[in-house]
Amino acid sequence: MLKTLEKKLRSVWVRCSINLLLKHAGRVLTAVGIIVMLAVLTDRLLALGIINSVNSRAILSFSVAAIVLILLLWLLKQPSRMQVSLFSTNG
């Protein structure tokens, strides 16, 4: 009985964890898309030419920062054992 309960709690935790990761990834990637869209729009409207001079290192660092933010939010918001047990009784 106890092993089946542990197995059920582990599977619910995995599902909750994946849902949480996807939720944070969606939010961060939406924010990144808005920031990039505003940067391109500002560059085009003001004819600054900054976007053309951006090197691959800046793009890579911006991408890594977004991935680190997603993972940090995911790790900080992991459901506790009590939350997982409550989720398992509802579903």
C-alpha cells in the first residue's frame, strides 16, 4: 500500500513539475519575445542600426539568461510533498 502511494505521489510530482516548467518557460519566452520585438521596432523607427551590429555573443548571452531564469523559477517553485498529495487526491 505504501509503495503504491509513493509511486502515485512521485508520478503526480513529475507531472506537476513538468507543468510548472512549461508554464514558466511560456511566460519567460513571451517576455523575451516582447523585449526583442520592442528592440527591433525601436531600432527600425529611430533608424539606429543597433540590431545590425549585435554580435552572436550578445544573442547567446541573452538566450542563456532566459534559460537560467526559466530554470531558476522552476526550481524555486517546486511543489512540496503536501501540495503533491493534495493534487493527487483531486485527480
